[in-house]
Amino acid sequence: MSYVGPDFEPPQNRRPRRGPLTVALAALVPGALLGWLLYETVGGSGDEGGAGRATVRSSSPAASSAPSADAKEPSASPEPKPTVTSSASAPAASGPLKGKVVVIDPGHNPGNFRHTSEINRKVDIGTNAKECDTTGTSTNDGYTEAKFTLDVAHRMRTLLQEQGATVKLTQDGDRPFGPCVDERARIGNQAKADAVVSVHADGSGAGNRGFHVILPGAVHAGAADTRPIVGPSRDLGERVAGRFVAVTGSAPSNYVGEGGLVTRKDLGGLNLSTVPKVFIECGNMRDSKDAALLTSGAWRQKAAQGISEGIVSFLRG
């Protein structure tokens, strides 16, 4: 089984099972349970839909056709393009999140593959040393994880700025490679972020489907001490998972975790964070059905909305 996810090591306990959303998740976000029941009712066909809360509107079903050979989106399905600004903090509009700082961490950098020696160097993640970064994964047709994560990050930034948040990206394709995983954590820490979400897509085997949210485990070693953020990060992760189900209709992972939630202690981006932070693997790029969603601009808009609504829910408490 291949795995090219965040911080570059496979979780230790991948297993082929799909559980229902956790009780805590359902209690926090009733809409998540409704989305999951809808998924079960229609048999997980890949036609997603759901009503949003942060930007209240209905979502139409996303296209589920396979991507073309050059991984371009179908010309017959135009979609709104995300606003692109620099990775520096952009001025916030007035809104319910005025005064809140959100850091979005688009996993990997489109230029990493040109800088293999730089991204292979080891950095300290508190518990041990690990590679600076990796190239990430891609669909079988060549649509890269780095392109996916940056697109979703741009869409999230627009949605969150509309809510009044100050939003910062750890990278915006504006640097040759990286940043390394330790620097990604520092960016969130130095911004005194109220929430950080690292956006990824997985590279597992065909037939492995669904999203999962990665939570920090309790780590206290070397430069790492996640104990103060374990609780709030779980709250953030449960809300993100719940809204992701409700808006996209996607099911929790059938190959790792329970109810779409996974706890890990081996990721530098989490270990070195001093502010609430989670990762989300939005789907498996190596599965043709998930890849059809990940390469759809309409579905990426839903993914951005679901993640953003989870952040809004967490910040408004």
C-alpha cells in the first residue's frame, strides 16, 4: 500500500473498516449525521450535496466523471475561480470572525520536485528528525496534490475573509520549495493563529476511499509539547469533519481511523504547533472515484466550504 501523505510516514494502524461518525462528532454537529445518513441512503454514489452554514446556500451535485488525461477540468463545467493574493496576511473584512487569525497550510509546494536535495534534508520535529518536505502524491492522470491543496486553500481564504477573518497561507506557490514542516508549524505559532488547518490529499491504494482528519496526539519530547493543544485541536477537527460530511456528502475513510478521525504523534507540523491545528486528507488521489471528485472544481469549492464552515464553527464556539 502506497502512502504519500503529510509528513511522509504511513499511519501505523491502517485497516479496512468504515465506522459511523463518532458520538461526539454527531453531538457537536448534527448536520454531519444527516449528511452521513444521506450518504448511506444513496449508497455512496459520488453525487454529493449539502446545505452550508457559514455561507448559507444549497450545493448542487458535483460531477463524478473521471478526469481527462491531462487532468484538466471539463470545459462544460465552468466554476468560479478563487481569489489569489499573496501568502501574507490580507486585510480582513468586517464580520463575525473579525479579529480572528486563521492559517491555511497547503500541503507540499508545486516546485518541490525541482529541489529534491533541499526537501530531503532532515529537520527536528521534537521527537526525532524528519525530511523537510516531500513532493506529495498525484492522481493516475497526473493532477498533483500540490495543485489541489493550493486551489482549495485559495477558495478557503476567500470564504474565511468574507467572514471577517485575517487569513495567512504558509505558502502560495511564491517560493521555490517548502516550507519545511518545522517552518510550517512556526508560521502558525508566530501568527498566534486561532486555528490552523493543513490541507492534503492521500495517496493510498485503489478502493480506499473517503476523507480523514488528523488530530495531534499528546507529545512531550524535545521541542515538542502538544499537551495544551490536544483538546482544542480535537474540537476543531471534529467540527471540520462534521461540516465536510454535511457539505460534500463524502464518507469518512474506509481504510484508516474511526469516523473520519485519526490521532498521530509522528507529524512535525502537529508536534511543533502551539496553536490548535489539524490536517485533513480530503480523499484518495489514487482511487478513480475519489480522483474524479478531487479534480472537479465544483467539488473543490464544496470541500473548501466544508472545511471553512468547520473553522467558523470552532472559532464561534
